[in-house]
Amino acid sequence: EVMTVEEESTSCYCLLDTQCCHLLVERPGCYALVGEALTQAAGKRLRLAAFGNMEPNFLNYSIRVYCVDDTPHAFQ
């Protein structure tokens, strides 16, 4: 567990609003956003696809993160 919402953390920051969740993390890695709705409204499963450079000689990393539908053909 990296953090819990409304908990102080120096390696991760989470901002929730009515339609989005924004994460700021200290270092690249695999993360899961887990939670449950406050209402009984319908939900939708999504996946995050992250792409970045893998060259170890650089100190700066560029990462692109996409949110896609959780379907077998979403990455095609």
C-alpha cells in the first residue's frame, strides 16, 4: 500500500474531484487505484496504459499514461 486518500505521504499525492482522480508519484512503477463509489450509481472498468523511455543513462523520464476501456480490443 503506497497511500490512503486523506493520508499524508511524501512519495505520492492524490487529488480527487467529482469526475477525476489525479495522482502524483515520486518514481515510476506499477500502481493500482482501488476504491468504491459513495452512491449506487453504475460503474465502468478502465485500465491505465503507461508508456515511457527505458534508457537508464538519463535522469529525466517522460511517461505517457492513457486511460482505456477494459475490453480485449482496447489496446489494438
